[in-house]
Amino acid sequence: MKQGFRKNRRDGMIFGVCAGIADHFGIDVLWTRVGFVGLTLLGFGLPLLLYITVAILAP
């Protein structure tokens, strides 16, 4: 059975959220980071707020 989402502090740069997302979906962490930066620039900061929320709440 697959575990739920977990941050990846080993491969992470700040909190490991993007690395955890990449591990969970089986994609390269570079594309996760590029997508996050793109969404942050287009989303007027909402993705940044979600990132901080996940960084606080996720194990």
C-alpha cells in the first residue's frame, strides 16, 4: 500500500515540499520546482501560501 504525502528533506532545498511532491508522483524534482515557480509568478502568490501551509502541516 502506498503511503501518503511526505516531505523529502534529503533532496529538498528549503523545506522539501517540492521534492516530496516529485517523489509522490514519480517525476523529476526539477520540473516540480519549475512548475511551482511558474505558478507562483502567475498565481499572484497563492501557491507560495499553499507551499508554506504544506511545509508546516506535512510530516
